[in-house]
Amino acid sequence: MAPLLPNADGVARLLASSMAGTALDPSKRMTESIVADMSAPSPVAVGGIGGSGTRLIAEILRRLGYYMGEDLNRAGDNLWFTLLFKRTELLTAGSRQDDFEQAVCIFRVVMSGGAALTPDQEAFVRSLAIMDRPQHTAAWLRRRVESLLDAAQGPARHPWGWKAPNTHILLDRFYAALPYMRYIHVMRNGLDMAFSKNQNQLKLWGRYFFGDADYEVSPRWSLKYWCLVHRRITRLGEQLMPGRYMLLNYDAFCAVPQAGLRALLRFLGLTVGPSTEASLAALVRQPDSIGRFKQHDLRLFDPADLECVKAFGFDTTEIQQ
């Protein structure tokens, strides 16, 4: 089959700074005043390839007062999103647009609060947990259903957002449904990602990116997936969401966290005091996995993919043996 997710022909300019990730306490909030219009209903979504450092972005948003959901995993992923949108049938040629729109409507109601789901919406949610899916059992999905329905009649919650790495898969459709949303795409060096143990996205979505290509879960194909994803997201962001999309370079933020944080705050339209800024910047911990690719022979990669990594501003220099 032909790939359903076409990539752009070239790599556009790298747009912005960066972020890194570490496990943090989601109950913590900043007490210093934050200056911004926090009543606007437009959400902020955080996505990227799994393991790119998205959890710190979510933690920063929580500390800035964003409601990010209640059913979260250890990485801070919104599991209501997983229930509603991490479904391969949404990418099949016969998928129904009203199915996606129904899911978006339910997600918006539950996340923003202040309204109840209709009986038809509740039935739709329950229908999503009838069978096992790749990477999730029906029993696991039913727990998400009950959590979502329990939270459905909560108070109004603004501002709100979510963290789900798979958001980028359906970004164009999300933006069509939520035209005032902002999207933060976190990325780190594709060579480091190629040697990561987390290859869940390649396993689940690979065939939709590569079509009939005989791909495999390996560092070589992981880097090809990285290149396709970031070319596509750059194109979508610049064409559909100028001013509402940010590409955040994980590695660069680890090197200069204060500059990266200030760029993020400008993107969100927020102003914080010096102590809040310092506290947020102090959350960054540079992981040992930065530069892990240097221990490997890079000749296994397609030279065009190495050039793609360089075009996005990342190091591709291996340690000389």
C-alpha cells in the first residue's frame, strides 16, 4: 500500500529552542504570579517521538497552571488521549471523519470541563474498549473508559492541554478541529533516538509511513522514521500553524535551559518572575543518553538520513576508534 502520511520533500529551518525530560511530581505548582490571559479556551498539545523529552514540557505546563488531565502514566502521557486517538483505524483509507470528530468533541468536553457527556458520547467511549489493540488490552482500555467517565462532569478547567507523543500522527486533523490550539513538538538527536529502546511508534505506525516498504524495527529504520516524522511536522507546522507551532530541540535546551525556557514562555504568551523562571530552569537534568550514538558505527545508516539529522542542527560526529 502507499504511505498515508506523505513527508515533505525537504527539511525546513529549525524553528526554536528546546526542552528535556525527567520524572517530576505533578502535584507541584508555582506560587509566584504568572501574567497572561489564562481564560482562553485554546489548548496546548505536546508531542514527539517517544523518549524525546516531552515529560518535562508537560511538567512545566502543569506548574504554569495548565490542566493536563488526571489519568496519566509515569511519563505524564494523557491516557484519555490514548483511549480516544491511539487507534490505527483512524489512519485507514476507510476511516470515518465523524469518528475522529466525535472523539475530539469528547476529549474537549472532558479536558475543559463544565459540561456533561451525552448518552451517545458515553456509548461511543465504551465502544472503544471492546477489543484488545496493539500495545493495549481491552481490560486496560476499560480502566481508561471508567476514568474518563468519572471525570466527565468536572468543573470548568482553563487553561488546559495534553501531553501525548502520538499527537503528531494526527496533527493536521487536530488543528482542523481545534484551530486555536498550540502545538509543541519536542525532538532530540535522531541518532540517539535510533538507538533508544523505545521504538513503540515505529512498531505501531511504521507501515503508515513506509507503505509497502519492507521495513523492520532497527536503528536504520528508526532513523528513517525520525526523518519522515520531522520533515512532515515541520511542513505541517509552517503551512498550517504559523505562530501556533514550536519545534523544541531537547539537546539544545539541555545545554542552555534558561534560553530554551524563555523561548517556550514567549511561545505561550506568558511572563513569569525571576524566581519562577529559575525554578523551572532548574528542573532540567541532562540525561546520560545524549550522545549515545557516538559509541556506534554510523555506516549502517543511509547517508541521506544522516544529512537530514545535520539539517535539523544535530551533531552526527562519531567517536573515532
